[in-house]
Amino acid sequence: MTDQMERNEEIKSLYMEHVNPALMRLVAFMGYDVIEDHSSGSHVWDNLGNDYIDCLGGFGVFSVGHTHPKVVEAVRKQLERMPLSSKVLLNEPYARLARKLSEITPGDLKYTFICNSGTEAIEAALKLARLKTGKHGFIYTERAFHGKTLGSLSITGREAFQQPFRPLIPGTKMVPFGDADAIAKTIDDDIAGFVVEPIQGEGGIHIPPDDYLPKAQEICRENGVMFIADEVQSGLGRTGKMFACDHWGVEPDLMTLAKALGGGVMPIGAVIGTPSVWEVFEENPLIHSSTFGGNPLACVAALAAIEVVEEENLCQRATVTGEKIISSLRRIKDEHPDVITDIRGKGCFIGIEFSDSDIGGLMISALAAKKVLVAFMLNDHRILRVEPPLAIDDNDIDRLLASIKEAIVEVGDIVATLNS
Ligand SMILES: Cc1ncc(COP(=O)(O)O)c(C=O)c1O
């Protein structure tokens, strides 16, 4: 056994002994039981020197790619000057990022609170909506994913995640995604906000009818309900526009961001709100806060990431690349209608729906063997996500598509053998 293989065995046993044995077994089943070593652009290398195309993208984190030089340089410079904030003196990167976000987000969004993750951004949005309206409840959508802390979990539409933790926050009501009338029917006197992913991610890449979000916004405005867009996964160019909301011209009262905002280098979350929402801080500016939120390292990473999206035309590239991947996947689907039931996507936010979740699982293992990183969607395991860095090049796209084609044939053979 080589030194590197021994290292792998040691880390696997550390996972078994000290991290999460069940997770370790799952990772081993998928064929991902090697140590990640370094990364660049659309590629990740393991400690044995294997080169993977990253089409999982850290669940949507690596939109500008891995270790983008501009983001790394911004973080390195800040690291040497002042990595964390004193929390009392003025934090320049925070202020500059907040201004930039107000420039690129739709409508009246102007003020930003920065935290460290997507679920924290959702928690902040829920609290701000309650403060602004004086009401308590929330409407959310079936199959939605907004995070796993208690507040976010209360509006995450998957029974398997919610059930073990009940009672969750009271007054939440689930409606079908894509049905604006259902929102109108469900609103009562105590609903503070309607929370929605403009394009559902973890639920399986669901794109709503064109009139859904405009109508939902109108219904919220008419009823004094905060319209909260969760762009944690769809934001920053992933869907071919800076924000998925921009496809339908909607202007939320609150928008949450995270994942790609950190440029693939730093963790960060943000909630951006209108001046009207931000009035709630007048009485107590510390009514919501975070020790590490808005740290200068994360803020300079986010500023650099937004500049990369703009300078490298990543929205347009996501559109062109996404169309190429989606049309090729649809041709593959036509050849394997029993295995693939649907291909959905906008930009590089793409899902392949298999006829059942076991096939999805087998596909992950088959693709891992071909050194392509993918994963299923957290709220629907029949759907494999394809979320590459937005600047993925043609060679890598061809390798991805060829690998999917081969993997489907292999998995189809296994399924046929099992059924015979
Ligand atoms: C739309 C959406 N909101 C919120 C979250 C939670 O983000 P985090 O895992 O950073 O807490 C996710 C994570 O996948 C997400 O996709």
C-alpha cells in the first residue's frame, strides 16, 4: 500500500471513529472515499492524483470556479492586513459589499445584513419579516429547501427532515410550488411572510410558470405580507441572470444569498432588504447580530466574486453552457426513456430526473468511477444535480456528457440484470 493509500485509510477510520460513521458508509458507497487534495477552475484532485470534473460545485458554491485567482488574491491581501473585524470600528469591506449588493439586486433592495451561511440568512429574513409586520406565521412551498436550523427547517418542505424535530416554529403553512392562488387562499391575519426559491433547487430544479412569481408578489403586497426570495442557491449568475428573480422582473422585500457569494473561497450569507424593512433596526440596531458575520475576509471574497461574475460575463456563459448541456441531456433522455424521465434547468442549474432514486444512486457511483463529481438533490433523490462552475470549458462539458452517456448504459445493464 502506498503512503497516500495509507493516508486514505487513516482518514476513513477517523471519519468512522470521530465524525459520522453512517455518513462515511454513504460516501464509500458513492465511491467518494478518497481525500480531496487541491482544486482549480472546474477540477478537483484527490490525494492519489485523480482529476475530477466538479459538476456538483459544492451544492452551488463554486459558480466562479475553484480557487479563482482574483478571489484568492483579495482574501490573501485581507488576511495579511486584518482577517476579522474588531466589531466596533467601521468595517470597510462590509460597507462596500453592502453598496454593491444594493446596486445589483432588483427593485428597492438597499440594506444588507451579513452572516455566515444560507440558513442564517433565512433565519435573519424570518426575524426581520416578523418585526416588520408584527405577525408570526410563514407560507412556504412543497419540496422547498431553506436550511436545517430550526426556523429554516420549519419552512423546508421535506417530511423526513422536519418530522424528528417537531414541534417546529408555529404558524407555518405549506402550499404547492407554482400555484399563486394557493398563497392567496392560505394567507390569514397572522402571516408575516411568503418564502420562496424563485427556481426550486433541492426540491429537484423546478421552474415555475411565468406568471407565478409576479402574482405571488402582488398577493403579498395586497395583504401586507413580506415577499422573501431565497436566492441562496440560484443567485450570482447560476440561472443565466444575476438573480433568478430577474427572469420574471420581481422585486422582493427581502432576498437571501450565500453559497456562490463567497467566491468558492469563504463562507458567507446575506439578507438584503428594502428601506421600509430596515426601519425595524431603528428601535434597536442590535436586535439581530452575528459575531463572525460580515468578517472582512468573507466580504472581500464576495466583492471579488461579484466582479468576476460581471467581468467574465458569467450570466451569459451560464445561459449558453446550460443550453448546450440541457439539449445534449435531452438527446440522451430520448435514447433512454425508461431510465431518464425528465431534464429540467435554467442556465447551469440543471437536474436529471431518473425513474427511481436507486437509479440516481447507481448513477452517482458510476460517475464517481469516471471521475465526475455529482450528487442528488436533498429533497428528491431521483434527481441528479448538474451544477458546474459557470465558466466550465467545452472539453470538460464533452467529458461530462460522454461520462453520463456511458454511465446510463452501465446502470441500465445493472437494472436489467436485477429485473431479469
Ligand atoms: C435555497 C437554499 N436556501 C438555504 C440553504 C441553506 O444554506 P446553508 O447550507 O448554507 O445553510 C440552501 C442549501 O442548500 C439552499 O439551497
